[in-house]
Amino acid sequence: MKNLIFNLSDKMFLEIKDLSVDLGDFHLDHVDLNINEGEYVILIGPTGSGKSVLLETIIGFYHPETGSIKLEGKEIINTPPEKRNIGIVYQDHVLFPNMDVYDNIAYGLRRDKTLSNEEIHDKIMKMAKIMNIEHILHRDVLTISGGESQRTALARALIVNPRIVLMDEPFSALDVTTREKLTELIKKIGRENNTTFLHITHNFNEVWNLADRVGVMKNGKLHQIGKIDDVFSRPQNEFVAEFVGVHNIFEGKVSELSNGTVKVKINEDITINSADVKYTKIADQSNIGEEVRVIIRPENIIFSNEPFKSSARNQFKIKVVKIDKKGPIV
């Protein structure tokens, strides 16, 4: 499948073209990805799909076989990682165990020889206040909690004003409450500072709460990227559909086009009405008889003991054969 490029403007902040990496038993396969300044992009996909390899190639840990990586219009393929001004935050935080919290945060600032000790201290205190870790700056990093450790890692990454922040499952080892607090904190920081993020996760709540766009990867390929509603409601292939939780996929043929609605005949008894704007804008009568797939997301299904009196386009009489409770949902 040809990889997708999603353009929001003529000038891209991060522009990746035809990026391939050969690691022997794994290949990153001709990935194209554009990100705007201040945009929050999240990548999802099964374990081993190449998400982390992509991030580590962007930061410079791997050298690609083909392709280019441009940051603010400048090619950085041959720029050393420490010169790229890119921050990265990992799942396991990767703090320096021989330093306290203060010195961990100060590490990147001290590499800037133009800053005085007083300027470094002021920056650390301001960032610590934002992260709510002023009270643990003196602590050994081996004695702080998971949430405090992740806040420290984020502070260390953000304090040097990186041009883009890469995050590799940064909240996956945290409890639900801490994860929610850090999600809100990252959202606030990104909004207030126009920070650009590229974030890997397996948690769909993070996608819905943080992302401007989401991309889906498998086997080193970027299969689809776009607005959340487009990817989750209009997957472009069966893998994407299955991965984002669309299990109700029906094959049928277009039987009628009228008033912006497409009628799809599934079988002799069932015809589904669709008002997919993207399809109806390009559809004409020549599409009648075309074989298509219709997807229905589970959260769009409503059960009722009686027929709806409203003008609901699709109403079907069904029989409940099993009830499976999963926490707060059925």
C-alpha cells in the first residue's frame, strides 16, 4: 500500500520522506510523515510495528538507508543527535541514577555554556513549579515514585526548549490517576508553549485526549494517518479497521444514490443507509453496483425494545444472543 502524506500547510515543521531503515530482522519501510509546528501527533500500532524505530531514527540513533528528515526545512540526517535539539521521553524514564532530581533536570541546560548558574537555577525552579516537583528536587531519583520520575523526565526534556518532543509510551507504567494528571499537564504545556509532539502509545484514551492527528503502523509501514474521526470511523484497510476497534464490517453493493445518502445492499433482507460525506461528494450514478464495505462502530449502536419513532436511517430487528460485561460497558 502506498504510504500517505497528510499536508496541513505548505511549510512543514517536521518533514519525513521515503524513510527506510534496515535493522536486519526488521525494516522501516518507506515512511512519509509531515507534522506542523505545535501539532500533537500520536502513532499507534501493534508491538514491533516500527514506531520506536521511527522515533529513534528521527532523533538520530539509527541512520536510514533511504529518505530524508527535515526539521524546519533543514536536513538533519547527518546531524549528530545532541545537535538536533530534539527531546525524547521513554516509558522507563531513563533518569541518571547518580544524580538527584535537580541535577537530572539541569543536565541539558549545563551543556549550554551561555547560561549562568543563576539562569540555570531560575529555569529549573520555574519548570519544577509547572511539573509540581519543587518538593523533591533534592531527592535521589531511586527514591521517587513513578509519577514523580516521569515528571522529572518530562521536565528534563522540555527545559531545553526542544524543537520537537518525542514520547515513547511515556505513561504506560503509571496508574490511571497519575496518567490522567500527566495527560492534562502535557496538554496544557503543549497549548501554552506551542510545543510539537510525536507520541507513541497503545492507549486509545491518550489518542482521544491529546492527538490532533493519529497514525497507524504495522510491519514498518505507516498505513493511515489523519484526523482521529477519519482514522477511527473511515479506516482505509481491514488492518486499520480491526486495530482501531471496528469489528462490524459488512460487504455489499451500492444500490441507490439520492439526497446525499448512499444505500448499500448487504443481502436480500438488509440495506444500510450511509451519509458518508466524503463518499457522497464524489459519488454519481455510475457508482451504482460498486462493491463497497460498510463499517459500524460499536458506540454508534443503540438498543431499544420498540422501534424508534424518529427518522433514524437504519433500524433493524435483532436477537440478543450473548451479553458480555467489560467493566463499565456491555
